[in-house]
Amino acid sequence: MPDYGVEERLPMFMGVLSYHSPQSLNSSLYNWREYLFPNMVWLDGMFVQLNERSKQDDEVMDEHIPHIPADVTVTGDPEEDTHPGLTIANFCRAAEKQTGRSENLLLYMEKDFQVDQAFVEELRESMESVHVLSQRGVNYIRLTSPVGDGRSLMWSCSALNTTWHCTPSGRHRWSNLPSVIRCDWFLRHLEPFALVTDTSYNNCDRRHPDSSYINWEHVLRDGRVEWVNNQWVVAHSKQDLFRHVEVDNRL
């Protein structure tokens, strides 16, 4: 029986953030070409933000763009260091400009996450499932398994043939790990915070050598953004569909 509250699919875009890591980006693009793109079912466009953009970054993109099954937009310059929150907002605005609507999905990836080859079939089913789950009130879908001991506080939320672990945002923080994000939700609730440029966001991560750097994960963790109290529903995959592969060995 059809689900009359769900469109067949929402437009799906992929957004990649890379920061002066051409080797990691190159390695991941080879992996995505073999294991991710063939299993995405739909891909309406791809955006790549190159922080501290270099000649090597451009050479990597020039090599791979002909093999990516969608139009690719590359942004960034040698001096730019856009944090993930603003990057996601920019990607979502670009998708909105392309489709004429804000109801788009964004598969957000950083340059050093690759498909775990052990879960390729699960990835394909998950990429189909997110189109339904994201239209049932789940706006932030993590493609990695939950961490810590909070599983007892989660419930099963299913869409098509895939079961996810769901929890309110108050019990699981934002993470920059691979995720599918509803752009209309992000633009309404989180873009205003991502656009903040004053010093209140500086020095969020005291481990970082640049005190002006904005650590988006820390901003959403320490109360500067009302992540916890909004109780949004966060979904997690049952497996880690992606693995971290850092080749450049940078922060």
C-alpha cells in the first residue's frame, strides 16, 4: 500500500568538504566512484568545497569529475577555511537555486570517509530508505552506528526495508560524520547560527592551534546553539556504512 504522506523521492545532492587534503580526497573519490555513486540510486548534483584550495586539489577534481554521474560544482580558494555549518548551508542554498525548492536532501561527507565495502548492499538499501524516512519527521540521518551506551534509550524507526536507531537530539549530539540532511530543516533552524561571524564562536576547540577557528561540532555541543532542547529526531544506521581513511594526516 502506498504511503500517501511521502513523495516518491526528494532531490538528492552530495556535498563534500575538503581542507588542504588532496591525497585523502583523491583516495575517497576512487572509493566513491566504485561503491557509492552506483548505489545512490539518485544523484541530482554534487558540490565540493575546497578549503585552502591548492593546485593539487584542482588536479584531483579534474581527474575525477568526468567519472561522476552528476554535475559537479567546485568552490573554495587558497585562503578560505569555511566551517562545516556554513558549508552545509551553502550547499543547501546551491541545491535550492538549482531545484527552485528548499525541500532537498544533502548527503554530507568530509573528504576522508569511504564506503565500507562490507556493507555495500546495506548502503544501497539505506540510500533508498532515507527518501522515505526524511519525509516522516527525521531531518538528520547519520550513516554511522550510534556510539556510547545510549542504545537502550533509542527506538526502531523503519522505512522501506531498512531499520534505523532513532533518538531525540537531546540524547545525541550533532556530528560531522557522514549524514543525510534535510535542507529545508537545516536552513530554517541552523543556518542562522552558521552565518554568525562575530568572535562568540571563536576558540570553541582549545586543541586547535588557530584560536579563531570555528569548530561547528563544539558550537552545537556547548549550548551556543539550542540543539539539545529542540528534541529533533536523529536517526542512526545500524552499521558504520563509512570508515575514516585519512591519507594526508592533517587535523
